[in-house]
Amino acid sequence: MSKESIQEVVQKSLEDYFNDLGEQKPTNIYDMMVMTVERPILEVVMHRADGNQSHAAQMLGINRNTLRKKLQEHGLL
């Protein structure tokens, strides 16, 4: 799947979300999207790194401590 395909899926999901809301006012969309997308990213990368946080952090381009914090936030530790 290309970067453009992923972007299309995210865009379609957001459009569906807004349509499902109807007349309700959306709030905290950014945080909702980050939390929704971040967890599967962490799960897949941790699996690819065979649970090695240092390797996973390197793949993600983030500090290992930042990775640990994000794993804890998502209940993945």
C-alpha cells in the first residue's frame, strides 16, 4: 500500500466520521485520530522489531523513552 493509499483511507474514514456525526459538533478530532492511528503503528512496529524497544524506536525515528511512554499510554506494556 502506498503513502497515497493510506492517506486516502484516512481521508475516507474522516469523511465517514463527519457524516455519521450528522448535526453534532465534532471535538478533539486531532487527538482522536492520533490515538486511533498510533496504536496499530506501535503494535506492528513492535512486532517487526520482535519486541525490542530500541529497534522499534529507531524504526519510528523517535527516542526509546518516547516509545515507552507511548506504549504505556496505549496499554501495550
